Amino acid sequence: GEPLPARDNRRAILAYEATEGGAGVLTRLIDDPKAIAEVARTALELMHFENIEKAISDGDATLLTDADDEACVRGCYRCLLSYFNQPDHEQIDRASDEVKQLLVDLARGETVLQQQTKPDAAAHLWLSAFAAANLPEPDALHFEIGEASIEYGWKTHRVAATLKPLTDPLAEQAQAQGWELVFLPSSPGEGLPPELVELLGGNA
């Protein structure tokens, strides 16, 4: 896996298969609703935690306990550390409360595929404006950030654009979910925000 959009600006994880031709792992992660939960549960086991089932059933990571016979503190070469993630060793901390709760939450969840939204007439105008500025085509239309429906999203860049007013709660929710949210003018004729063009590597 690789952090996106950059190692020093981590908003998402790009997962790929290193096996030539693929081993079907990514397909299973998408098609099997419980596969991500199984991965998270296994991660907790590898991280030398006990009382995992209780923590998952209660949704409370504070119930996790360290295995009695383990001397691992932040991470070791039997759990999280490897030759391939050496540049990230200083940032790895298996004892992080946020990390533990995230894994517990994932272990309680299921993967639900989002229905693809077809662009309407207004969206086609914006899509044409994005293409004219050499921006990549959005890979998400009308998806949720918090309780707000956001019109355009570029998942690989973790950039989103909306016609809705950028209120403080919406901006905070977007940041919490790892999105860089940009406000669009009322019509493409008013021009694309320079911030959006810069974030997506296009040209105004």
C-alpha cells in the first residue's frame, strides 16, 4: 500500500496487489462485505492485543489489553515493522488510541458498495469545465461528507468540490474525513477555483 496523495500528506491508502496477475485479494476485499472486518480483527491479533472479541462486540478499544508475554511497545518486526515501511517507523505506534479504535470500528463494520450516480445536465457542464482545465474526471458524484451531499469528488487525490456554502461544520467534517473541500461558483462560466486546479494538477 501507499499513502495518497503524498507521503507527507496522507489522506487515503492506495492498496494494490504485488502478485503478478493478482491473487484476487482486492476483489475479495470489495466483494466480501466482511473482508475488511476480518483484516482489522487480524491486525489487532498481530499487534499483540488480547480481549479482542469483547472490545469489538462493545465497540470499545479501551477494553483491549496487551498480551502478558509480549515486550512490544510501539511496534516490532513481529507485528507492524518491516523492511518495506522503514521510512514510517517513527510514526508507527500500535498503542495509539485512535488507531486501536479505528481497527475496532472496522472490525464491527461491513463493506457496502455505493451506487454510481449518473451526471445530470448541470453536472455535464462542470465535467466539461474540468476536462477543459485538464483536470481528471471525478470518480465520485453526490457522495456524503457528514450529512451533506457533495457534488464532485476525486478519491485518489482526496479532493472534493461543492456548490454548497462552506460552513465551518462542513469544512471541519471534510477535514476529519480526510478531504480537501473546495467551493465552486454558481456556474462553470465563472471559472474554476485556482485552488481546485492546483490541487488536481490542471491548468486554469
